[in-house]
Amino acid sequence: MVEIKRSDLDSQDALAAPGSAEASPDDSKYRLIYSKSKVYVNPTAYARDNIPGFVALVKKEAAQPIYLLAWIPESLLNEKGPTEWDKFARVEEHSVTEDEDEDAVLIDLPIQRPESYAFSVPLTSIYSLIVSPPSLSSWYGSIAINLISGSTLPTLHFHDDESRSFTLPAKSPVESRPMSYPPPPSESAPKGSTWGGENLLTKLRSYCHILRSCLQSNLYLIDPSRDDIETHSTPLFSDDAVDDILAQSSYANSHSPIPAHRRPRPLSTTNNPYSERSSILHKSLSPVSTSSASASPARLALLQSFSQITRHAAHAAQHILSHPLAKPIIPHLPDPVRSLVNANGDLEWGSWVEKGGVGEFESARVYLARWARIVAEEGERARLREAQALPAGTSDLAEEDSSLGIFELLQSTTNLPRPKSSRDPQHPVTKDTWSSWFDSEGVPKIRKEEMRREVFRRGVVSDIRKDVWPFVLGVHSWEDNAAQRTRDWETKREQYRALKDEWWGVPEVFERQDIIEERHRIDVDCRRTDRTQPLFAQTTPSTEDTENEKGMHMRYSTISPQLGDIGAQAPTNEHIERLASVLLTYNFYEKELGYVQGMSDLCAPVYVVMGGDEEMTFWCFVEIMERMKHNFLRDQSGMKKQLSTLQQLISVMDPELYRHLEKTDGLNLFFCFRWILITFKREFPFDDVLRLWEVLWTDYYSTQFVLFVALAVLESHRDVILRYLVEFDEILKYCNELSMSIELDSTLAQAEVLFLSFSQLVADIDRKAAETSSSAKNIRRRRTDSVSAAPPVEIKRTIISEELRELLKAGQ
């Protein structure tokens, strides 16, 4: 028996045996029962930074044995000396069992250091494994380990062509064979294993229950709960299951009146080019066996036939109900049927779909997609509840609070590392923290970049938003002291009053036809914006100042000039009129743009945060519009450019989703239009909108970070979109129904990871391009007299446009 005394691993002992009062000498011993060399962790995109090590399975000797999965870099073993190294090599060469007490190998787990990436976790704290076998796009197989707490350990890459368990010579001489990958296992290697990851899974099955998910072929659950077993062991029928049944029946060969191109085709083994995951945001999965890639016309023919029936029935009902004799019975009809009535004689198909009736059937895939999303979200909530119920101390790694869940990021083709989110919304900037950033004279003690970083990472508490937002938006200069800021603010206050005096109480101005039209648009929008907020929920109108000429015209200058419209609208109050005053004043400040519908959605939250302060609301709104003015241009050129940039971003980050949108005519990204136009104002609850905006306004990573938020939302639902939604209208309806159901913190964390992934990808592409151009210059070419040299083969590379490179520009 080989034994080495432990030095100082009390913390690990407490982890491995939680609840033990005292540690006996035997408690410091770990028994090595499995080892495999040349398992790498790749911290960067460069191969020179790869860290080799041993993956090991160890047993904590105690009354209740605890099994741990560990990865130990070779550098830490070298510090222990050759004796410790020999232990791992010996166990790797000769597999041991627990019954071999005489040959037991006892080790000390090395003291962990953050820069070493080493880890050791109990099997009971592992939730799942993401297993990616070797493939043409990924030379080395890999395993990602997800903990119950929600964190993910460094991905392990198995370099089997370097591992001793695969490269050791056979005991008996055999005929030499050419080297191939994966290398053939030696006689000392476990039989039946094809690569190191499968070898590790085989060993783990002896100490825990491993369930392969039916929902995701490369997902393996460790000791799954009952709910997980029910969820992941229930097979899901593929989208073309109905086609397969029809193709196997006599229907396919029958003399049907349906045209041949719409009949179900026989089963085919042709691979669907869209079935394999090619996204750089998702690890490559094993190819899913497709029984029929071209049998979908049968299903579409069936659905279209029903669609025609329901459409004709709807049109007939519409014509009947539109007749004058039918008017007396219309009020007594159900809403879906009543919605067919249209004075113009045209069918309002959108209203019918929205309220039910025929639309319920035509949108069957949308409802199926929604159901799949609800099931997935419920499973994630159950997993988080289980993680919260887990007793503390089940992992020796630092606890990483993250709401990302299991989010597979980055592809295995470019060997990019997986970024991590830096967000910490559970600890927002408080009033004390904010005060500590200024000295007694109001001069900031930290740089502006640090302030922006902390607001981006943590957000701020609601009590200090009124103080923080003017700095984040640039209304107040960060470099000035308190006295300078006070003087500058007084200048801005006077400037606002001068702008307001151009129309407030001036009949010849507010009675102009163009101003009347602006007042009407502003009033209509303000009366229906954020009426659930206390400031706007009041219905008592403000009192007029009859002694002041301007006061007499105040309400008249802000409310709708068309008095006939007032009775049909929601009642106004003092704050709604002040909000309208701010927007009308902005119309005089920005004469070229004026007021455009949607601006009230951006101004109202600022007015609420500022507590009804008109001047501060106005100047904050001015800064917001400086960032978003291009969204409201009359020719929509700004929105078109942003949607085009988002389209390019999707093509680079998720080619599979891009191809699917291309097939469904969804590359116009109209379902993202509202998201970007008013910065997700109507997609999140009011409080979440405030938290989102203050993050975006920091411009910490990019001045167009909102595009990464939009990409994060799409990526969160990509599987549902790819699987269920095959028409543009279905994607549009599904995305619109996401309103008020998106989780903000996980979306922002995901958006940050996406940005970091994109920046790494651009850097990697630029590096490879530089290396290629450099090597091309150094190549010596010989002159050929008789035969001309063949043209060089051009390698297709991803091209990053200037629009995409602008996404990497942060704020000043």
C-alpha cells in the first residue's frame, strides 16, 4: 500500500464529508480508483495555452464512502514529485477495483489554486454531463460537467492519441498498423471503449446512475430525480412521425386526387441539411437519425386542406353577418364570431386569429411551441428548486450564482473557450456605495469606466436611480465637482424653460395647424402610456391657474385640441399633462425629427423615476434620444440598418438559425422590430425595464448591446423555433407572445456571454487572417517554364463586415 500524508486540506475534508465533527487520520486519505492522462482544459483559443492533466475518480475513505470526480493538471503533480505521478500512471495502466485492498493507491488531492483550473467534486453534486464524441469538426471528444448549483466546470478534452491508456504497446507483439483517430485501444485499455470520454462514462456507471436524455442525445443525467427521469426518459415523436406513418401506408401509392408533388413520399435516408447543429453557440451533437427528410409535404397538404376549409367557412360567415338583416343578432354572438363582422366587407383575419376560432387551429404549431417552452421552463425551475434545497457544502468550488442554467455555448470547431458572465444583480449598487464613490466636494473617487462597469454588472437600487441615471446618461459630467454640476444644471434648467416658453401660453404658436397635429398625437399616446403607474393612474385633472395667462392655456396646449376625441379616451391628470409638455417641448428642441409615436414609451419611465421633475426628465430624454434618434427616422433607415446588422450577427453566431429564418422568409426580422424600436419596453414588466435600460445606457461593452439582448432572446428559444415553427407568421406570433414572459437576469447574462463569444470569434478570425497573410509572404515560389503553377486553393473564411465590427465599440 502506498500512502502519502496530507498537508493542509481541511476545507476539502469538510467538503467531502459534510457534517463530520472531527477528521480522523484516515479521513485525509483518498483512494485512487481510476485515472486517465492527457485530458486537457483549454482556457484560451490558442493551442499553446492548453493545460494537460489527469481526470480521476477517487473514493473518500469514511463510514459513508464519498466518490469524487477530479481533474488535476500535470503541473500540480510535478510539484508532488515523481512518486505521486507514478501513482496516477500505475492506475491508468492497470485498472483497479475496490476489492483489491492490497493494491490500493492512496493519494492527496493537491491544494487547488484558481489559475490551475483543478477541481474535485462529489458525484452527488453533478447534475449532468454534456458528452461530445470525436467528429470531423472536433478532433478530440469532450465532456462538460454541469453542477446542481447551476455552475459549469471547465470542459475536458480527451487527447486519446497522447494518453498512455491508448498508446501503450500491447503485451504481445502484433502487426503494426497505421495511426488513425481515434487510436485503437490497447489490450490494457478497457474493452469496448472507443474514446476516453466513453471510457470514463463506463467507469462512472459503477458508482452512480447515469440516464441518457431522450430530449438531447448528448445529455447524460447523473442520479436523476424522479421528475428528471419522467421528463428525459419519455421519447418525443419527431416532427415527421406522421409523414413516416403515411409513407408506410398504402396512401402513398394509392390513386389519390391529390397532386403527386403533395403526396407523402417513401421513407428516405437522405440527411436533412438543417438537422445537424452547426451553430457556434452549441456543441456539436450526434447526428439524429432521420427517417424521412422529404415527407413533410403530406403533413403540409393535410394542414393546408383544413386551412382552406376553415377559411372558406370564415368568409361565408363574414358575408352572412355583414348583411344588414343580421345586425340585430350580432350583439348576442360570441366574440370570435362577432369579430368576422366588418363594415368594409373584408375579413379581418388577424382579429379572428387573435381572438380564437379558426385561428386556434391554424396556429396549432404556435401553441405546440408554446407548450414545449412551458415544459422546458418548468423543468428549469424544478432544477433550480432542487439546487436550492441541496445542503450547503456539497461542492468544494466557489459558489457561482448564475441564472443561465444549462446553456451550451461556443462550438468545438474553433476551439474557443467558454466565456462567463460577470453580472451580479443580487448585489446592486446601494446608496452607501454610491456615496462612497464621491469625496466631500462631490468629486468622483473612481473612474467613469469603473462606474459604468459596476452599474452594468450590478444595477442600482430603485432609491438612487434619480441620482444615478443623469450620470449614466451624461446629463451630469462625471469629472466635475458638485459646484460645477450645480452651475451646469442651472443653465440647463433655464434652457428648458426658454424652450417651453416658445409654445406655452403663446396662442399664435400652439394654434398653428402643425402644432395642433403634434399636440393631438402626443396627447393620444400619453393618455395610454403606463397608466398602471401611480403617477399616471390618477384620474383627477389639474386645476387651471386663471390668474396666469400661461396657466389658462397650459392644459389646452397639451391635451388633444380635438375636444370630440377627449370623451373617447382615458382621462388625464397633472402628470400626464406634464409628460405631454416634455414631449411637446422636445418637438421644439429637435425640429427636424419632432414627435414620433413610441417616444412616450421611452419618456414615461424616466418621468416616473425622476418623480415628476420636468426639467430632469427632459434632459434625460434628450440624451436617450441622442442614442436612439435613428430608430425614429421617417424613412426607417436606422431600424433597417440595425435589423440588417442583427441579421448578419445571427449568420455568424448561429448559421443553423439563420438558414431556418431564410427558409421561412423571416430574415426581415420583423418580429424583432418592436424589441429594438423601444428597447424592449413592452416585453418586460415596468421594474425590469428600468433595470434593463440602465444596463444598456452604460455602453460598457457596446453602444449597440441591445442587439445582443435580442440575440439572447432568440437563442433562448432557438430549439423551439427550429423544431416547431415553419412559417414566418408562426415565428412572428410566437415572438410577440413572449412579452412579459422573458426572464431578465438570465437574458442579460446570456447577452454578455454572446458578446464575449463574438469578440473572441472576431479576434480569432483576425488572428488567423494575419497568420495566413504572413505565411503567404514568406513562401518561396519556383518558376516553372513548361507547366504553369496551379492557382492556390482559396479557403472560405467567415467575413466580418464593418457593421459587425461596430458592435465592438464601447461608449466613451
